[in-house]
Amino acid sequence: MEWLKVEIRVEKQAAEAAAAILLEAGCQGAAFQSEGGVELIAGYLPYEGSVMARVARIEADAALFPKWGLGPAQVRTDVVREEDWAETWKKFYRPLPIGAKLMICPSWEECPPGREPVYLDPGMAFGTGYHPTTAMCLEEMEKLILPGMIVYDVGCGSGILSLAAARLGAAVVHAVDVDPVAVRVSRENVRLNDLEGIIDVRQGSLEALTKGANLVLMNIIAPVIMALAPRAGELLYPGGCLVAGGINRAQREETKKALLKAGLFITEERVQGEWVTITARK
């Protein structure tokens, strides 16, 4: 399968905004790399009929960066094969400590001792721990998980949140994603970590999950979080929490209103750059 690599060259302060427009355009993954004082943010789109329309949208958004005070943004594209995409990760993806307990380790590296290892091969799915949305969700989840909890991971991507939840003591983790590629990658990562007895991965969204949960994780995008908030509120046990990531600053208040309307109350808000992670309790 062929993919279109879309790379945005920006100044450091614009890196998170560049990742945002790639993800909003439907890119599978957002890779960060520093080079000579600038940041290279890369995303990948299936090379199919609508791909150039998506690129045009990315270019239009990037052209507005100087107006937003973010400096110039240069967009480049390149057609790559799936196996070439996978090799690209290995140039900059290294073991990454997150929070007080976790170590996110690429599958081809040896994980340093002293932390709970989460081995990961992101493949074609989003989620490595390097993006602020994922890192904040992991840090927040670490504070909330207690042994024996039931966890839902909605929009699981690479499966990184599910794997971390299991390592931190969750008894059962149900992971869902509408993207069949993400489901495949997550299942492979579950096997890589020998966690098949704890984590179940299936294609779908929150409607595929019917039992109660102590913790719901949604590291996706704000419109989907708002749409799913009522169902999440129904499925959470009393006292249970929802951790919502992938929210940009402009959508912060609207997302909070949706969570409150779903019967939850806000207990924590974390901000990093343009990204916000919200924790709400039932």
C-alpha cells in the first residue's frame, strides 16, 4: 500500500499547531523531528482519490501561520510505501519515560529497567507518547488507575493507553477504534506485551461497549468527545472518571460544557501548548 507523507517545516513554537492540522486532515500519526533549529512534523495519508484535497487543506492552514504569529510553514509531500513509513519511525523513536512509572519503548529497543515497560510498534496508527495529547493522557491516567479497574479506551490508535492501563494494574481493558488499521496495530502491540488476557481490541466506537467502567479514556478529537460524552456518562460507574485528550484550546470550553451536560464534573485540566486534556468524574 502507498501513503503520502506530508511534512511541515516550522519554527519550534509552531510544532504543535502543525501536528494539529495534520491530524485534523486525517493523517495517520504525527512524527516530530528537530533539524538545524527547525521542527519537521510529518503525517501520513492513504494515497487515494481524496488525498490532494486534504493536502490543499493542510497547505491553506499552514499559510495562515504567519498571521497567527507562528512564523513561516513549508509543506512538502512524498509518496512512500508502507514498509518505508514504518522504517521512518526508527530514526527518532527511542525509549521515553512518562510520569513516575511508565517507560514507552519501541519494539526494536531494549527497555531500561526501573519502570513499567510498554513495548510499542506504532505501525500506521497514532500514538507513541511523544505527542502532548498522548503524554498528558498517560500522566493523568497514572494518577487515577487502581488495581482491578475496568478501563475503556475509545479511539485506541496504537493501543498505547490500553497497554499502559494494563501495566498500571487495570484488570480489564476494552479498546475500540473505527479504523481497522488501528485495530490491527493495537492487537499486535497487545501480543507484543503478552497482555491478551487483559486487553480486548475490537473495531467500533463506544456503542460497542455495554458494561460499566471505572475509567474511560478518549484521546481523539473534541467533536467526537462531545458527541460520545452522554454515552460515556451512562457507562461510567459512580465515582468513575473520563480522561479526554486531543482537545485544542479553541474547543476547551465547548468540550467542558458537553461533559457537564453528560452528568460529569470537571476535576482536572492540563494544558501543554495548544492542547488541553480534561478529566471529569461521575
